[in-house]
Amino acid sequence: MDFDIPEDMQAYLNELDEFIDAEILPLQMENDNNRFFDHRREDARTDWERGGLPNEEWEALLFEAKRRADAAGHYRYAQPKAYGGKDGTNLGMAIIREHLATKGLGLHNDLQNEHSIVGNNVGLLLMIEYGTDEQKAEWIDDLAEGRKGFAFGITEPAHGSDATHMETNAYREGDEWVINGAKTWNTGIHKAKYDMVMARTSGKPGDGDGITAFLTPMDSEGLKIEEFLWTFNMPTDHGTVSFKDVRVPHSSIFGGEGRGLQIVQHFFNENRIRQAASSLGAAQFCINESVQYAQERKPFGKALATNQGIQFPLVELQTQCEMLRALIHKTAWQMDKYGAFSVSDKVSMCNYWSNRLCCEAADRAMQVHGGLGYSRHKPFEHIYRHHRRYRITEGAEEIQMRRVAGYMFGFMSQRAPKGVRED
């Protein structure tokens, strides 16, 4: 077994670093763009006059960074070559996402809103795999270039993690479907022209089948954004949306009638392993910064680094990073070789542990840095506030642990859900 990063991947990481230094960092420092990454002025990201939504100048800056990355051939790394990508692997994405996060927060990679110069365009992946010919013709180019997108209307106000108990429903009238219900934590809904709404069209609560995905125009009559939920880490683009007799054509069904939930599940594993790698990178950043500071800071005439009370907690965190990195790489490699659902238990292990580890590393970094670490002159409190969310939103820790237990005790099987392709 070879645990080294492949030579071609290491060369690509070097290429990404060169691109960041040449294109992205100068853009970040241009004019006053750095105010969005200056932790003392983080408030600049939020437009309080528009109810806490993301500042439009900030989002325009992120779009420009992605445009440049796309022009340089990096943004679509994970996409098939037929769509301008590099046929990137799950292992490749895990290595890249950790590498970028380890560099710290910046215009190259800002996990608060999943921004990165190497994109994780789940909407495009879904469209390539499950869109009809007509949908692909309409959507793929715009999705690939970031001109158009859709939000994901999955979570419901009364049910949270239990996506199968879905009160949002749809019934057919002729060539139209009528949707009624509500969704919450509808991220990105402030900009999206469409919402991919999951609605029960058959079956009973608790059934995985019978849930259909509808690509629903946001300007549909009867569709209303009720509120944007303010969070631990502002700004917010997380909306609560209601649907009252919203009519959409039969052609708006995405992925087949009754198969909506299973199709989205196909990409949960890929998304979770990438997010796990990002949290690992952020944790490693916190450790690296703490080690450097402990060597420089000399209270009472000697470096903090000479104290075992500083050393040992960081040693434990570094040990966990090394073990987690090995598991993430192994899991991503097995996903590439055997299919996304072959290691679902390992994906859940990676995901919940990496998110917890990142919060612990950020908290320890605050402690090592003392008052400075608690202040907004350092990024640790921002990292904690942001990554604390992932212990809930990527499938809560308890849900991930429940999945692992399901595989351990034989209640679940390592295979794709009905109607979902394995690779």
C-alpha cells in the first residue's frame, strides 16, 4: 500500500498555489476587498439593511474569483472532461479541499458559503447524472459557468433530519403538478431562480419512495420566502419558503417521479467526504498556527512551547488529524474504486469526527492564543462559529452515528438505494 500523495496530485497542488499567488491573492488585496476577510471587519459581509443577507459586493467578488478559476481550468476539476472538467476523483477532491482549507481563510477558499476556486458544484453533478435531455440542454452550461443554479428544498420545519416524513406534497392535475407545504434552511434561496422542491407524491410518511423532486421557479404564484434565519455566523442565505397551490409542469420533475430523495442521497456521500476533508484542513490550520505562536510567545521568560500544558493538547489534536487523514484518504479511494455507497459507514465516521475535531482545534487555538485568540484579530472564533454548524447541517452527529450503528448491527446494507446508480 502506498500512502503518499500521488506525484501528479502534488504537482497539481503546486499549480493551485501558484494560481492563488498570481491571481486570487492580488484580487483579495485589491481596493478594499480584504475587508471581507479581515476578521475585525467581518461585519462587511452582511447587508443589515436587507435583513442580514450577504453583501452583494462580497458575492460579486466571490463570483469573480470563481470566474478566474474557471478560466484557468481549476473550478470544474471534479466535473467530467466532456463538461470542461478534469474527471477529478473523490480522493483528489479530498486532498485538494484539505490543502486549500489548511492555508486558512481567504478568497481562494471560504467555507462559510462553500466558496472555493475548486468547485463542489453538486447541482451540476446531479444534472449530468439525472437530468432529462431537455433539462441538460437548458441547464448544464449555465450551471457549469455559475450563471444559473437551484437551491435544495429538502428540510421541513417540523421534521429536520427525518427527510422521509415529508408534509410537503404534490398532486397531479393534467399536465401540471400542484405543490403545497413548506421548506426551511433553504440555503442560497436569496439568489436562486429555482428551488429543487422535494414533495411527497405517493406512499406514506416514512417511505423513502414516493418523494419527487420538482425544479420550481422562484417567481411561481403561491411561492413565498417567509423569512431568512439568522445564525451563529452571519450573513444568512437560509430561507424558510412556503408553497400554496404552486403549479409546475410535469416536465419540471427532476430524476423521475417518486425517486427524488434517493437521487439526492447518491451525492450525500461525495459531498460529506469533501466537507470532512475541508474540516480536517481547518483543524490542521488551527494546530499549525498554535504551534507557531507557542514557539514565539515567551511569558515569564520562556516560550509557551516548553510547557507540557501547551504541548499535550496539541499533540492529541495532531494525532487525531493524522488518523483522520488516513481514514478520509482510504474512504475516498474506496469510493472511487467500489462506488459511492460501498463505504457509507466510513463516510459518516469521517464526517462527524472531522467536524467535531475542527471545533475542538479552534477552541484549543483560542486557548493557546489567550485573549488574542478570543478576539477578532485572529480567525479562530470565526472558524469555530462556522464549523459548529457542520455538526448539525451535514447530517447531525447523532444521525451520522446512527448510520454507522445501522451498518455495524446489520440494520442497513452497503448498497445504493433503489433506483440509484452505484457509480
